[in-house]
Amino acid sequence: MRKTTLGPAVVTALLASTVLLITGCTSTSPTEPTVSSSAAESSPDPSTEPSPEATEADGPADAFRAWLTASREPDTEAACALMTDALVDRMIAELAASGVAVSDCDEMISSTAALYAGLGIGADVDITVQEEAADSATLFVVYTDGGDCGTAVLERDAGTRWVINELSEECADGS
């Protein structure tokens, strides 16, 4: 297997694409906030840290945080399980269009986790639930490092847990 070193422009494009693809935002402002939280709010005791796996009792914001944690560790199995196949396919295709080839979700999550770690970009987010129904939810997500934002659209996977789907969009104006 031949290893390729990515140039700064490719790293930046991959990172920006991944951040924006997964948590894009619409050009409209969020409605009245119903939930706002930060991933930075964590207990100093590691034994009380939340598990990266979302359970069926968790809400959509909890599922998004679980995905974000898993995608940064990286726990590829947990991160990929919290994304629909259509979202994974879309992200892989958009990365390929940017000149970055990954073959599957595991490789995509591993690669982007290494990039985030290498660039020192944290996983702190503010989340506002814009809409929530029994089987769907839309979150407005703002990454506190750099201000990237987006809407993360989630659906119930077989009626039990929340997963991020391909309707998630990036910010139209980059803010």
C-alpha cells in the first residue's frame, strides 16, 4: 500500500468539505432556541464522560454529540452507525470531487479525525433544535472553533435511534 502525503491545499479542502458537509447550515437564522449546549461542557472526571454511542432514549442533539465524539476519537464503527448510507455516499462523492479519494465510511472518518487532530480543531459546538418530531429533527449547529455552521437533519433508524441523513446542509454564506 502506497502512502501519499496530502498538500496543504488538499488538507484544507478536505477539512472544510467534511465540516461543511456534515454540519451545514441554511441561509436562514434559527428559530427560537429550544436546546443550546456546548460539547465543551464536560465533567472533569473521565469515568463520567458520556459514551459516544447514542441510545434510543437520547434526543437528536445527544445523537449528534455522540456522532461528533465518535468521529473525532475516531470510533469509526460508532460514527458510521450514526450516519445514513445516503449521507456517507454523498460525502465520499463530494470528497472525491475535491480530489480526495476514500473508499468507505471507516476510511473517511479515520482520515478526517486525523486532519482535525493535526490542525488542532476542537469538537466544541453549540446546538439549537430547530424542529423535532417523533421521526425527524433539524439541528442548527455552530462549531465554536472557526464559526462553521450548518443544519444537521436527523431521522430515526428503524424507529429506534437518531442518525444524521443526507439532507444536512452547509451554511450558504459560510457563517
